[in-house]
Amino acid sequence: MKKIGFSGTLDPITNGHMWVINEARSLADEVVVFLSENPAKKPKFSAEERKSIISLSCQQQGWNNVSVVIVRGDYTARAAKKQGVECLIRGIRTTADFDYENLIQQTNVDVLQGAKTVFVMPPRDLGSVSSSFVKALEGPIGWNWIMKKFVPGPAYHAWVLSWLRKEWETLWDYEHRDATAIAHADDWFARLTGPDCYGGTARHYHNLDHLVHGLCEIRVWAGNMRPEPADVDIIKQAFWFHDAEYGHNGDPAAATNEEASAQMWLGSHLGQEMDDAAELIRATDHFQEAAITHRLKDVLLSVDLAILGQDDEVYQNYARAIRQEYSHMADDVYCEQRGAALAHLCRKAQAGQLFGNDYFAEQYNERAIDNMQREMARL
């Protein structure tokens, strides 16, 4: 077969969709992905954005025989025939899927004189993966870690950036700001999420995932504890910038990561009252944290350490990411230094001092002790 087509809204494309596309590649020389633009639907990403995400996902796999076509104002089966595609491929997960897809297939052929359909059944681990399923994951603490398992890298990256963008616009009240202030905030969002900050490829832990997780922790803490909204904003401002600068500690003459990040925040001129958040950023420097007194310090530090109390899979991914960030260290040196740091943190947790905020202590202290002890045993 020369050409085969695969169609859908693909908002976002999932690993299940990628499996079907790869099956299509085994059946034909060329695969055309027909991306539906349905005015009745309100997708998260525009058609052009989805096309880019799909193309990047296929390129990442080294699939150079997959193209993407946006279908506007036509039936997919009819558009496929115009592209020289005589056959479409669809994944069937359940008997309900089959009944629905079979009806569509009959309509395509008998009514529209369009392309025929081949059905394939995905493996069991992908049987429940759909765009709707992935969308429903967003929100609770850890949603990003779970979503990452079900979508290709470019789709995950785009989704996380979209989520962070909403958080950023809410923090800086875009609805009530003028165009100049919004453009300034836009520039800082691009800088913080870009390759020189949290979006950098060398960032294995202090990256966009870390940002999403921490901001979720802040949101859930605020929802449960009902602090002053202004205090929530200060904590969020500090968290957005607290690891913006990273990698300075290798140079004895340079400022610490935390001080450099505080200076970046102060130089951003995003807010009117900047000193509160700057002090919180400095408080994340464990060498000077004890000397800093701030009413919100315990909350921010607890947010930053909350990763220690996550479930086993997330914690192990965190531990591997930390090792990657210190890949310049020989194994014996890393194990010694990491073991000493974990032992220190574990003693604090056992003494009830790891999480200075009671809410976070109740949520994570016991699990953190268990996680750190098991990591020390593996070192």
C-alpha cells in the first residue's frame, strides 16, 4: 500500500495515537495524519499548534514518512481520497468503539464514497489511553508526572507550557493590565520557561516539572488553609524565581544560585513590592536559611521539599534526575555527598523539623522518611 491515513482531533496526541501511526507505517509507504478542525469543538491547542506537536512527536521517533494535513470544511474520508489515500486506519479499544467506528466506516464508503477503514487493536497498556483521559488528569498534585507516561514528549511539553501560562497570567492579572505591562510579563514568562532557565535541556530536576509540581502544591495548600490572597501571590512569585538561576555554585567567585535568582527577580520589575519575595528566594539557600526570618518561609521551604514525600515512582524519578544534575561527579563522590545530605534531611524529618509548616508535615513527613531511607540503602 502506498498511502494510509489516520485521522482525529488529537488534542493532545497520545501514546495510543502514536502506536496506531506506527502500525500504519508498517502497512504503507507513507502515512498521512488528517487533523480535524471542528468548529463545534473547543480544543486546547489550535490546529496549527496540534500539527506542530504531531510533526515533532513523529520526528522524535525518527519517522520521516509521516505528514500532517489539516482538514477544514470537509469530511475526513473525502479529504483523504483527494490526497490519494484509499484507506484509513483506526484504533479499536472496546466493543463500543467498534460499533461506532463501523458505523462511521459505512458512512464514509456508502454515503461519501470516501476512503475505507482498517481497524487495529492497541496493546492492553494503551487500551484506556485517549485524549479525553489525558485531559482529565490535569489539576491534582502530581498530574504532570502521570500525564508524562501517556503522551509523547512534544505533546507533554506543550501541555505543561500551556498550564504554566495560565498560572502566570493569573498571577499577574492579565485581564486588568495594559498592553505594555502584559508584553513585559510575556517577556519574563518566555525567559523563565526558556532554555536559559527552567526549560533548559541540562535541567534534569530543577526544570518545568519542578515548577508545575510546586505551583500545584501552593494551590492545594491555599485551597485547604485559606491564607491571605496577597501571601499566596508572594509565595508564587518566589517559587517562579527561586531556581531561575542554576549552576553558579561551581564558581566560588559567583553569587549563590539563590542570590542570583533573587537579583533576577528584583531586576524583573514585575511587581511593586518586590522585597518580600526576594527574601523568600534567599531562604531557599540552606546555608543562610536559618538567618532569614519571614512569615511565609516555612511554607515555601515545605513546597520546595514536598518532592521528598511523593509516591515511590515519582520519588525514584526525582532521585534519578538529581543524579543526572550531578553527572559531573564520580559515583563514589556522589554517593558520599548525596548520602550525607539525605541523612541530614532524614534526621530532621525524624525530629519533626523537615517541614516547618504543619500542613505539609502532615501530608509528607512519614513518606519522606521512608523514601530517603530507601534511597540511602540503594546508594
